[in-house]
Amino acid sequence: MKNIIKNIIKKTNKNEKNTNRMPMPPKIKRGFSFYCSTILALTLVMGLAMPASATGGDPLTVVNNLSDFIFGLIRAVGMILLGWGIVQVGLSLQSHDPSQRSNGFLTLAGGIVITFAKEILTLITG
């Protein structure tokens, strides 16, 4: 049994071409690693640098701005779910699948609720 498996492996390996990389001289390898580390460091510095807007104003405005930002992200997720629910309902109507149709309507309703979460919360809290 082992011989048969070895023969199969040898046959499949004979069809593959063996490609060897050219050797890289040490100076070029050192220069390439320096180049890669420099590009990585610059990318991290430029990508993670964030200007700080330290205004001496009201902390309540900062909290309100953060709240608006978070509710904007939640609204974007709700819009995505809303679109996916519309797609699911359309596909279920095409394939006459009742379980997919109910999942589509549930996703559609969830997308509507998530999209208008801020307005719903303001209506509830007054």
C-alpha cells in the first residue's frame, strides 16, 4: 500500500517544474530589508498620525459629536442590512421559497429599525 502511494506522489511530482530562485548577495538583501522596513515605518507613521483638535470648549459638544459619529456608523450598517433584505425578498419572490422570504422580510425590518435607531431613541426618551 505504501509503495502505491509513493508511486502516485512521484508521478504527480514529475509533472511539476522545479523553479529555483537566484541567490541574492548580502549587500542587496540588507538594502532590500532596509527599504522594506523604511516603507513600513513611513506607512505606519502616516497612517496612524491623527491631528488632535484640542478645543477648550464644552465637553458636551465632544460627546455629542462622538454620538453623531457612532449613530452615523450604525445608520450605515442599517442601510447595508436594508439593501440585503431587499435582495433576499427579491430572490425569494423569484424562487418561491417561503422560508427565504420570511428571512428577507426579517432582515428588511431589522435594517429599517437599525437605520432609524437614533430617531427611535429620541422618540422614546422625549
